[in-house]
Amino acid sequence: MLRGLIGRAIAKVVQSFEGLVHANRICFLLRRMTIAVSGFCCLLCLIAEVGRAQQAPGPIVLHAARLLQVESGNVLSPGEILVDGERIKAVGTSVDHPKGAEVIDLGDTTLLPGLIDVHTHVFLHPGAEDLQTVVESVPWRTILAVEAAKADLMAGYTAERDMGTEGAGSADSAVRNAINAGMIPGPRLRVSGNAIDILGGHEDANRYNPAQHVLSNADYANTSEQLVEVMRQQHKEGSDFAKIYETGKDRLVNGKLQTPYQFTEEQLAAAVAEGKRLGATVAVHVMGEPGALYAARAGVESIEHATQLSDETMRLMKEKHIPAVPTFAIFEYFASHRDQEQAETQAAMLELKIAEFKKQIAAGIPFAVGSDVGPFPHGTQAREMVLMVQYGLKPLAVLQADMIEGARLMGMEGQIGQLKSGYYADVVAVPGNPLDDISSVTRVGFVMKNGVVVRK
């Protein structure tokens, strides 16, 4: 209708100019205007259609044999969730079924909040990860990252922290933004850009010919001032938090863990202070002492790997609520997927981690669940929860570490990680009861993110 009215109006204008010297020229221009207006009208129609397509679906009722209230450990049987748009409206053994609502019966399953992995590498895949940054272009790695994000989502991971692109800079910001815009499927992402390292540190290209000037997989910072400068640059490029390598090269020597620290306590404290100014947090790669103590004193957000912690470090972590993220899955994978010498080293490191993990449980420090997925296949990282139970935590404690602590580290406490009214509708269904068999989280059969069913 709009197109027709505009067309008739322009036709009258054309007629009024007939007989003028430049009428032909004017007619030509006005015809072009008519075409442009018609195209604009078509574009408006297309935008309207896209807008309707992106609108949240009508009410959905999820029904299953069980629903786990993660915070309390209570199991509702049966369990139902009323989803209205992108949020949960009601949870119970029976909820209102609005007229026209879609009812999805998931049978003998347990409804859980979407899984959370707080230590991932979306830009890595199995293989020689240190070479990926040398032989693979950033555009190609970004394409692979899109596929990795999709695989994680399909496995039930609706939220993740990406702990460094390993040389792809701020490309993770683009992947995050594309997911948020609904252009590609993937978890809610919090990203760090590159990790931060010292010259000759954990992720520097130490094994390569110096004359070739092979770049580090991280951003260099050697002083407090440089740490702050790098964090500001990363924040400008879209990072949500900073990841800092605090120990490395980490290795076992005669059965004892050696973890040279990279930044002093004062330098880490400067990074934490800058993070607060930016509204960001600082997570650190820490395998052992004294770097772990420096990190705890500085008040970092989380201690990644946490292979060996002193009594004082654990006391501070408990006091300040700084969770350890054990990352067992990556060590288990390396112990069976490296050459013999490296596999033996990783197996020995895993045994040390298991023994130290039991001490950490006894000390009562908080835990979060992060797998370090990337060097092992995306979508398989729920193995981390199985290992945490195998090595000493109760299934409920692991689920709480994953979902409640994970939501806090994501900066989304009160929005994700629990099945409660007002929370985002991030929901998965697993067979059986994960409190009886935690391995059920490795067999997710239904995934909803933001109120939209992405796997059924």
C-alpha cells in the first residue's frame, strides 16, 4: 500500500515536469527514486519478518520425572518449568499451563540448569596447540571456534568463560558478540582475549628458533605498569576479564612440583585493582607455590589448575571465597594422548593433583568446574564433573560448584545457574538422576538456552 501511494505521487510529479527542457533527465531520476523507494519498502518488510522470527516463542511447559533444585539439593518429582519468553516464570511439581502453551514431556529425565564451564579454550582443538597459532590463520581459527561453541552448546553448556585465545587476540569478542546477536549458536561467553604472560614465560615461544621471532601465544607484560596497559588494551578490544599466567614452566622434578612464579604479589594486586576500575575480574593460571599465595593475597577471582596449594593459601581462599578450578580432564586426556614421555609426566602430575585435591576438600575451599577443553574435543568436557566426584567430591557439591559458583564467576549470579522464577531459561535434561550417577551429565539429551530449544 505504501509502495503504491508513493509511486502514484511520484508519477504526478513526473507529469508536472513534462515539457521542461530537462524533463527526460528528471523523469529518469524520479524513476530511479521510485525503484529505490520500492526497494526500501521491501527492506522494511524483510526487517519486520526477521524481527518476528527472532521474537521469543510462546509459553513452554517442560515436564520431566525429576527437577533438581541445585542450591538445596531437593529433587522435585515430577518437575515442571513454565518458560515465558527468555525467562523462567514458574517451577514446581506442577505449574500453570497457559492456553496455547507448548508442553514438552521429557520422560524419565532430570531437569537441571544449563551446564557451566569456567575454563575453556574455544579457539583450540586437539593436536599440537602451540603450533596452531603458527600454522593456522586467525580467520580459520575463528571458523573452528564457531564450530567449537556450537559443540559445547549441544552438549548442554549454556555458559562458559573462555580463558585465552592463545594468539588470536580479541577474536573471541567477535564470536561472543555473534552468539549474543543470535547469528550463530553457542553458550553465553565471558572472554579474556589473549592471556597475559612475561617475556620467556609459560606461553612464550621458548622452543622455537629465536631468529624467526615466533610470537608468544599471550600478550607480554613485565611490570605492573605494563600489566595495567595490556588490560586496558584488551578491555578496549572487548575483553570481559583478564587471564594471567602466574606460574610456569610448571614441571615435576624428582617427583616434586616446581612452579616458578611470574608476577609478584604487588604486580597481581595492581592487576586486580585495575580490574575493579574496569568492572572486570582477574583469573590466574596457578599450579603451585609461591604464585598461588601471591594470587590469594592479591585477591584474584579464581585460581586455575590449583595443583598444589599451601595451608596458608587455602586459608585465604576459604576466607576470601576464591575458588579453585582443578581442570582434571585435560590432565587425564594428555596422560593418554601424548608421546610416551609426555604421557608419563602428565600421568604423574594427575596423581599429584588427585592427592592434593583431597587435601583441598578437607580444607573446605570453594571449587568451580572448568575443564580446559580445547586441546581435547569440545562437547566432551562434562567428564570434568565425573572426575571431581571420582576424586572425592559428592555429586551435589560438584553440581553446585558447576552451576552456582560458575554463575558467580561468569558475573551472572542471580540470572543463571539455578531453576528459579526470573532466571534465564537455560535448562538441560539428563537421563536418570545425577545425584545417583553424575555421569548422566555426559549424556545431555535436551538443551534450552534463553527460552529457545536448541536440542531436543
